[in-house]
Amino acid sequence: MSANARIVEALLFVSSEPLDERALAQASGLSEPDIEEALVQVGQRHTQGNSGVVLERVAGGWALRAADDTAMACARLLDQLSQRPLSRAALETLAVVAYAGPVSRPEIARIRGVAADNPVQSLLERGLIEEAGRSDRPGNPLLYRTTTRFDRVFGLEEGRHSLPLLDELGDDLPDAAQVRNRLQAMAATQGIAIDEPAAANRPA
């Protein structure tokens, strides 16, 4: 592959969400025509039967996904990851998505007061949240919502309709502490383990 294609491949590898041609051009400093040519090369390298991951068009952008013949092994790994205790940060982020979703990372960060990149990625890997299109706000950030797996794990027979009601939502999105406490109570009911790190080491 060309140097440009290797740059695009690396950007797709490290990104936690699909990247469109514009985002790839901004990150790489390449022109969009160069990006389009590079994507062709990356796609040719990452094809079914030739690579463990494939290049796919998804959510208006491009992403590297597990190939068909590697998907089962990846699913087993993700299932193992999903059995690990949720961190307090992940639980809080999950609560925000559950009550306010579809919601973007900037909105999650605004509600929680800290960056949401790591918790969102963890929840995506566990299959508890999923992409739900893009916001019409500046930058068109990806939106996230809870999944049917989330419903099963938390025992929500009627999906979001089974969530405990919040006493006060206010005029905007719900408060992070409120939604975290509600979901934490549900987690305890379902026997879901929650990490209790020391306050100084608590993840954001």
C-alpha cells in the first residue's frame, strides 16, 4: 500500500467510531481525492478471506470490522469483556445513554462533566450501547442508544419503558448523579457487579 493508504489504515484502526472522508482528510492533512484513492487500497487489502478485518461503509463513514470468519472469535472475546464488572464511569455513562439517548459523546461529556471516550468505547465493546445515526448539531457527532442486550442484562421486559422514572428531569437532559443512582439500583437488583475503585483512582 502507499504511504497515504497506510496513514488512512492507521487512522481507522485507532478510531473508536467511523470516519468519513472529511474527517480522514482533516486528521491526515491529505486531500479528499487522496483519501478516496487511499480507501480503495485499504479496501483491497482488507477483504473477506484475505484479512481478519474488513473495510466497511457504516454510519456515513468508514470503519474496520471483524471479517466473517473471525467474527465468532471476536464475539467470544467481547462476551468475556461484557462479564467484567462495570466501572462507575461506565455505569454513569450507560445511565445517561439509557435515559437521554440517542445522545452524542459531547452531550454525555456535558452531562457528566468529564470526557466520555473511554466509557463509551467500553460500553460499545460490551454490546450495551450502539450507534444510532448522527446528530444535526455542528460536527454531526455520532449518537448512541442502548441495545436489546442492555434490556436483557438489566431485566427490562419493555425496554426503556421499564426504566425507573426520574423524579425531576429539568428543562434539559437529566442530571448524571440522578441517572447513575437509578441505574445502580437496577444493577444491584440484577446482581450486576460494579467496580468500587479508590476515589483517587476512579476512572473518568
